[in-house]
Amino acid sequence: MKIAAQSRPKIGESECGDGHLILEFQGETLVAVADGLGHGHKASEASKAACAFIKENSALKLTNIIERCSKAISHTRGVALTLLRINHENRQLEYSAVGNVETRAVSKSPLHPVNAPGIVGSRIRTVQEMMFPLFSGDLIVVFSDGISSRFHIEDYRDKDPDYIARDLLANHGKDHDDATCVVIKYV
């Protein structure tokens, strides 16, 4: 697996309100993208609090991480949050998300995850966990709403994750919002 991530704050801000986390341990990789509501310092506090909670509770089931994180960061503005856990031995992707952090994929098997509505740190509805098989060559991009969704992921199929992450920020990042993406190429 190859993985890359890029973030930048809203133009004119010094702090990015988005956060991401990539944890590798015992045959698994956990990826989180947290988009703090708004931008600037308060949004950064929310995404940092979410990522810190996830790091400390990474062994939990994804839905439990989200539900407990929502309580733990209720003193913040809250975040939109997407979690992916990749089990390398089983070649499986576990997925759970709340809010508008999007995921796109080019995969040999349909990979169309659904996010629950809401804000982690506020009221959230029942969170679902979905499972998808992974195949060599699959490409997965997780991105905050600071990146325009008007890109064609198929155009990136043969590109390196570092290139994809830099290109998405440079050519699809919105100046009026923080922008973050994590790109995964499964080999």
C-alpha cells in the first residue's frame, strides 16, 4: 500500500481546521480525515481533539470510535469525520463516516461508501460500518469539502499517491476553505 496526505489552511489563515491521521499497526492501517467546522483556530482545535481521541482509541470498532469521539469533543465546534481501517491480511476496507468528508474510489469491486448525516461533537444519528474488498491497483481518495468534488478520479488511476494529493490541493482546493486529502493506492 502506498499512502500520501496533503493539507493546507484557508487562504489568509495560519491554522488548518482540517486534520488527518494515519496509523499503521499489526497488519492494519487506520486513516482518519477530520474537518473542523469553519476554519481557523477553533476548527483546528476540533480536528486536533478528534485526531487525538482516535489515536488513543484506535483499537475500537470504527462506529464506537465515532460515537465516543462525539462525546469526547462535545466542547469543540465539532467535525465531519471519515474513518477507514484497512486489514492487509484479509484485504478488506472497513468504513464509517459522519458529515461531508467524501471518499471516492477506482476499484475492481464497487466501493460506494455512505456517510451518516450530522456533526461529530454534536448530535449524530446511528453510524454505520461498511465493509469492502480491496484489490491490487485500487485507488481511494478521502477529502474534505475544501477540495472541489469536480475531479475525475479515473484520471488519476495510474498516478502516484504523492502526485495525486499535491495535484488535488493545487488544482481543486478551494481558496475559501481549509483543504485536506489522503490518497491510498492498494498494491
